Amino acid sequence: MKKFYITTPIYYVNDEPHIGHAYTTILADVLSRYHREAGDEVFFLTGTDEHGQKVSQAASERGVEPKKHCDEMVVRFQNMWKKLHIENDHFIRTTDKDHQEVVKEILQQIYDSGDIYFDEYTGLYCVGCERFYTEKELVDEKCPQHQKSLKEIKETNYFFRMSKYQQQLIDYINEHPEFILPKTRRNEVLGFLRQPLGDLCISRPKSRLSWGIELPFDSDYVTYVWFDALLNYVSGIGAKKNDKQFAKWWPADYHLIGKDILTTHCVYWPTMLFAAGIPQPRTIFAHGWWLSDEFKMSKSLGNVVKPLDLIDRYGVDPVRYFLMRDMVLGQDSNFSPDGFALRYNSDLANDLGNLVGRISTLVRRHFDGKIPEPGEQSREETQLVESGSTLAVEAIELIHEMKMNDAVETVMEYVRSINRYMEKLMPWKLIKSDKAAAGTVLYHAAESLRISLQLLHPIMPVRTAKILGMIGASVTELKSPWGQLKSGSKLSEFEVPFPRIELNQKTKQAKE
């Protein structure tokens, strides 16, 4: 049995979950479900980042202690992931005792090896990013993420000898082309590494910030939030506390991240692992941003789409489907309510929903609600069977290549071919002259649909399971062979799986 370990970034606890958080976590959930249903042993880690200046300030503004603030805020993420059908194996919080112990142990190890030293530093600090920037990293003398001028801070701190590992990191990236994906991001990191790499300030004096993990070698300082947060990927599977568990899962197969945290994950994190003597993850995959009217969604712009707003109106699974279908992994994608409605109506209400309705209605009306016996195959049935028998292999190969949207489209094209098959053989007319032949058509349409639904199940786990029941089937393994649907299977009660969304006139005209 293969193992598959996948992670999301851990999210700032004082953020409100939005479509960016939801996308990364749903993507991780979908990938983990595909691997589970293919027979792999899976560990899926997500969680929250709960230390640092932003969290401390938010707690102070609310008049509560930071830990109490975190305990109250974390529930928003935990509840959201349940609502979005996320099935993670562990939800880590950086305030967890086990995590803090791992951070201290690794800090002490790196300190003892001589890779952490004490020095005075003057730098430009962004509270929003909770990191120092060099002047060459700024855009128009402002933070590239928040477009704000930075405050110059001068203080004594502890530093990690990140520069020591610059050439080793460059060599590793060049020798392992799958390490940073997509290729554009790998090139971006290599471009960054063409300039001298400075050392990393990994502490904050308690006189300025007390909310953090205390350094094990100096009680007057706490750990820099990124050095703390990145170690969740190893502490979450028992690093140093449970060697057997850690050896089972590490290295991670995928760190899923947004492109805005590329430097921290592809420069800070690998050098930290080098210093700690821990192997590198197999792949760090940086996906694009969801844009609204071509702008990145952000609180300051007031254009953040809240997942709850979408799922309360349209349901969870259609939103999961849209997010997987409409973003090319690695590129940005634009979200609009009209775009969602058009995709929903085209793929789910029309192609998939109408097919389910046709099959269910005909089987109920003419075969007492039971899947009919298939007869001899014609050329049309043979083509449908051959395509259906290779569909899983094709779709899974695309998923392994991180071409999720292509994998979904491959399945949906097969669904459309089932519709064409039905239109050509017209079992609603054939039933009048040859019931057995009509039964053969309906069996092959239903079995083809079953295969399609099984491949869509990791994306839409609730809706597809329900629809499978409507055609007398149930969830099976991902690569289930042709013929799993048994004649005589009774259909469960039918209900329209994807009610159409009424488009406004402007959207209709745009479509036309």
C-alpha cells in the first residue's frame, strides 16, 4: 500500500475563511480522497497559525488573552471545513503543546550546531506579512503583498544562517525538477536565489512581542512566527515525539500553497530542513489566486467571496466542482457569480442532471424501478464500454500530473458521450417496439454514468453518492471495472440533483 501525505498552509487564526482558504483546502481534500479511493494510505494535514504580532494585536483590540482569542477564532475554520465536506486527518494548531515542543527541540538542535547566532539588525518590517523585507524585494518602496510602506526596526535578535545553504538549495532545485511546481514558480525561486541570500531573523524580543514560542536557549525572546509555523508540517505527524509515525509519513508528497507564500516555503523552509537534517518534501505546489474582476481578493479591496455565501445558496458540492473545474493549477482564475451559474447549468444541471433524470424516469416507468438486463452489445455499446474502461486511468493520470481541470473535463466529456448515445438510440422510442433492446441501452447508459459519478465522487462526495443511489448503485473503489452495476438493482427515490439556476438577462446575452 502506498502512502500519501498532503498539507495545506496553516491559516492565520484571526482571518475569516474565504474562497482562497477554501480552494486550497478543498483541493487537498479532493486529492486525498482520490488517493484513498485508489487504495493508498493517506494523511491530510491542515490547521491554524496562532502566534505572532497580528494575532497579539487582534486579541488586544478585543480585550482578551491571545490564547482565548485563538480558541474562539479557530472554530470558524474548523466549522467551515466540516461544512465544506473536508475530511482532514489532523487539524494542527501552533498553540498545541506537542507542536511547541517540536519547535523548541529543532531550534535547540540548530543552535547547538552553530547555525543560529546573536546579532544586531536594522530592517524594513511588514506587520501584515510578519517578516522583514530587503529593499530589492519591495515594489515602489512598499510591501509587494500589502502595498504599504514599511517600518524600519533596529534591534538585537537571533539569526539563522540561511545563506550557508544557498548553493545547496540551488543544486537541489536543479537536481529535483518536481521539487517546486509549476515550472514558472521554480524559475521564480531560482531567479530569487541568483542574488546573495541573507540570513533569517528567527526571534522577536519579548519587550516588543511576547506572544510566541519562547526560545529554548534565551527566555527573553520568542520564535519568529514563520519559523514556528513552517515546522507544523513535521510536528503534525509526530516529528521527534514519535519517530515511527514520522518515518511512516515523511517526506510530504505535496505541500499545497498559494503563490504569495512562495519564498517562505521554497527558500526558508528547505534551508531549515537542511540545517535540521530532515529530508525535503517531494513537491511544493504553488497554485494561483482566485481573482474578482481581475483583482486578487483581499479584505482591503472589499472583494472577498465568502464560501458560506456560495454554499448556502447553491450547495457545497457544486461549489467544490466549480473550484476544481475552473482553475488551471498554477494559474490565476477569475470568479464571478455569472461564471459560476453558467458552469453549474452547463455541466451539472444540463449534462449530468438531465442524464440522471432521463435514466431514472425510463427505468422507473418501464422496468419497475429496477436496472434492466443488458443484451448483446452493438457497435455503440462497445464504444461506450471501451471508453468507460479506460476513463479512470486517463483521469487519474491527469490528477497525478496536477491537471485537475483537465481530469474533470475528461470525465464530463464522457458524460456528454453518454447523452449522445441516448440521443442516437432513443430508448424512449425503442421501448415501444423492442423493450429488451431499450433495456440494453438503459443498462449501458446507467453503468457508464456510474463510472463517471465514481470519478467525480472525490470532488462532490455527497451529491454523487446520492445520485448513485438513484441509478441503483453505490460508491466503490476508484478503478472499479465495467459491469459493477447489477441488473435488478433497485433505484432509490429520484429528486432533481442540480436544479437550474435562473440567469439574469445580462448573463443570458453574454452567453449567447
